[in-house]
Amino acid sequence: MSTLFIVATPIGNLQDLSPRAVEVLQSVDYIACEDTRTSGHLLQRFQIDKPTFSFHQHNEHRKVGHLMNILDANQDVALISDAGMPGISDPGFLAVRAAQNGNHTVSVIPGPDAATTAVVASGLPCDRYIFEGFLPHKKGRQKRLGQLSEEELTIIIYESPNRLLKLLGEVEEHFEPERLAAVARELTKKFEEVTRGTIAELKAEYEQRDSIKGEIVVVISGKGYSE
């Protein structure tokens, strides 16, 4: 049977792509990409010339059938996201499930991801943590924030730069303002920044900035934690 490779890609610094990942991408018959244009830059950098097709959150259900047709034809496929590990806040789960149900091999090629990079860089406890990914924008958001405020484990949340201030304001409301936290921005890139402090201090810090750019990970200490 053929193999579906789940390949982690760099979250910023292209040098983080492992030699094994390059070897796999050079060997497969097709590469499924979250965004073919974004992945095109990565593939060109490593001189990988393979047929690609889009596989993202808006077409994931529809494209699983196409992916399975390729696997059923005894051809290997690599699935990559724009950054990090496919399936972690990115498309991938449906593809893995379908490939396994079709008795194909699924092989994960590990690599960088923003969640673990941020929680280690935060200086907060990282032996046990909750990965929340992106919170819902509307329905259930406030209820979930209330639930998270009672958790005793470190919490990891993904957020877009234009919504960071809103999130920090909501967290300040639901959590204790003096709760320790960190905002990790542009991880592994040239302007990488990890800002640490209380929730109130972080909110004040980012309120005074003219602009906020880059991919954002917010790490919040669990209830009752103190240094």
C-alpha cells in the first residue's frame, strides 16, 4: 500500500526544515498544500519539484476523496501546512483518518510547531499544559474563557495580531489580571519576540504599540501558579 506522509514545515526560519523532511518531499508523487503559493516558496528553496494540490480548511472534506484516489493508485502523498505540523490548528485530521481507514500507511515527519516553542520560551511550567488553538470568534467564546480561567495547567492560545488586544482584554476580565503570561510573536524569525509579565502588564504594553504584526501565541499560567 502507499503512504501518506504528514510533514512538519518551518514556522518561520526555513533552515528548520529537517533533512528527512526534504528527502520525503523529494520522494513522494504528490504534495498536498494548505496554500500552494505559500508552499511554493519553500519547495523552490529546497529544489523540490513535485505536483501539488490545495488542501485547506475550506476544501478539506472535498479534497479527501482526491487524496484517497492518489493513495489507492499506489502513489505516495505528503501533506504540508503553511507552517508547523499539519493537523494542529491546520487541516490534516480528515486525511489521516481516511488514509488509515483505507489501510494505507501514515508516517509523521516531526518538526517545529508554534505551541511547544512558545510554551518553552514563556518560562512558564511546560510539563503539563492545555493547547487551546484558536478560540471561537463568537459562539461559545466567553464560556470557554471562563472555563479556561479555572484550569490549573498552563494554557496555550493561538491568535491573529489584529485580535490580540481583544483577547488580552477578555483574558484580563475572565482571569486574574495579575496572572502571569507571555506573548510570543514571530517565533524563529528575525524579529522574534517573547514578552512576559502579568496579563494587565501585557495588555498595557500592546495597547501602546502603533501596530502589532506576526503570528501570535499567548501562553497563560494556570490558576494558583506563582513564581
